[in-house]
Amino acid sequence: MRCEESQFLFDCRGKRSFSADLQATKLVYNVMRTPACLSVALLTVFFGLAAAPGLRAQEAPSPGGPPPESDAPSQPVDIGETQTLKVNVNLVNLFFSVRDKNGFITNLHKDDCQIFEDKAEQKVKNFTQEKNLPLTIGILLDTSGSQQNVLPLEQEAGAQFLKDVLTPKDEAFLISFDINVDLLADYTNSPREIKRALDKASINTGATYGSVTGNGSPRGTLLYDAVYLAAHDKLHQEAGRKILIILTDGQDQGSQENLKSSIEAAQKSNAIVYVILIADRGFYGGMGGFGYTGAGDMDRLAKETGGRVINVGNNGKKLEDAFNQIQDELRTQYLASYTPTNLKLDGTFRTLNITCGKDTKVQARKGYYALADSLGNE
């Protein structure tokens, strides 16, 4: 397929690109299925038939930082680093929750927990229970054909969750994924705006326009591409607590990214991933209603980033309960900070382990990449 023949905006070099559809007033991530190009082409704005720079402003910079240099696309990491104190203070921030057989534990102190990095114990500098730190939430909504009969449940429960959780200092965005990855609502602290975007979400099987994955099939579910783009492009430079909530059956079809790269992107942006497994099992009727196999991969994606999977089937009440569980966890999180004994910013992955006493279960990310912009500092 030649680029000029597509109704979607493609980078003719086969890279991902952002486009702004003025009529639809939404951003669309388009993915070319080109193995040689796995990096994100940030961000091309499409006005009619002409491209213009400036969409990088969609990635909200940290307060107090210098404006990004529009003429220096080869230095996006340097721009992000100068906007925070990450390199100077070299702190690792860990958000985690602790529970026992009776539920969440909310009265722990610094001396109650130990943190180990690559099996070496670290000295905790700060330890607080975080209820008021700004929260950034990304909702990733599966709008592929398999979600046809459960989409209304997701729209209603998702809107109610954000109404209950968002405060004026928080922000949320909404992304849908099917054969495309669409940014339906950019950063906002208005639950009404997100609800309007949720209500407009619709199932897209590609029956009319075909798939943009380049695989010749009109069907696809770009789940891993959605996770990667949400983490890398939207959350990477955000401060405070960051979570992704994915509503999906866990099946990926046609993504350029994979499970490993999407986990890595989430870890580097310090995002906690929750997966709500919801499926119209009748869609898989040819296999007795159980033809999908994505639960195991979703469990890994969530656990590696400090979240978890909640399986609700196609039950609306269970879906509401799942959102309530996530809300409860956010209200009982701790924040622990430490300066690592290994100060090298060499890009290696450092494994983390937190213990908080006998018969307790700690929910936290499994590690971090030792990069100047991914230590978790704010």
C-alpha cells in the first residue's frame, strides 16, 4: 500500500505517526507494520493535506521546566531531563500497597518495610502514605469486534470511576484500540469530557476501511501498540502517580510492539498497569466461548508494573466492583524513596523486592531501568 493511497496518515518511512483529524477533532495513532522501524515518530500533525510541527505540546512538560526546542528532534530525552531534578537527586520512588488476610494495611511506618535492589538492602529516606499526590490516569479501551456486547458496560462503569476518582489536580486521558489506536480524549480533569468521549467510542472491525497494520487483514487489536504509546508518549514526562487501566479480553492481533516492549515502556514511565479482563465470550463461540488466551500475558503485564488483573467476564456488577477495587488501592498506596547504593545510570534493569512483615503481600513494580529519566522522581 502506497502512503498516498491510504485514507489514514502514514509516515512513508514506515514509522508510527500522530495525526490530527480536524473533522473528528481527535488524535489518531497510526501504525505501519514495518519491523525495521520500532521507534515512535513523534508527533506529526495533519492539517488537511499538510503536516505541521508542534504536537509535542500534547506531552505535558513538568512545571517549571524550559520550553522544548522544536528544532532539535534528536534530543527529546535531554529536554525531559532538564525539566526535573531526576539526575541531581537520583532518588528512586516506589508506589506500593500492602495487604494481609484482612485487607489493605494502612498504618505502616518506615521501619516496618525493607527495600532490596538487586538483593542489596537500601536505606529508605522517605516513607508516606499517598492519598493526595496528583494522579494521572490513562484509560485504554478495547473497541475491537470481540467487545461488541460489553462496550456499553465499559462506558458506563469507566465514566463512573473517573467521576469518583478525579480531583481538580488530577488528569485523565482516553485511548481506544482496535485496528487503530485512537486518542479519544487528551489530558483533562473533567469527568464529563471523558464521559462524552467514552460515549462516542464505537466498535471498529475494519470492515469498511481495512486494517492499518499492513497485514492485509481487516481485523486487528493493537493492544500492545496502545500500551506502548500510552506509556511512552503520554505518561513518560508526567509527574506524580501514573496508572493505566486497560479494558480488554487480552487478545492482541497485529501490533508492531509486543508484550516485552510494552512492559518495558510502562516500567520506564513508572506507570502501574491494571487490566480488567472483560470479554463477550459468545464472540468466541466457535471454541465453546473460551477461545481467547490473553489472560496469562495480561497477568505478566500487570504484575511487572505493580498492578494486577481483575477478571470480570461479561458481568456488569463485577466490572463496577473491579473499578472500586482499583479506587481502594489508590487510596491506600505508600510512597517510599531511596537513593540506590548503585548510582550508575547505565540503563540496566534493577530488580526490586519489598517486604513488610510476615503474612503480608506487597503489590509493587518488579524493578526499574537505571536511566536518568526513569527513576521515578517527581
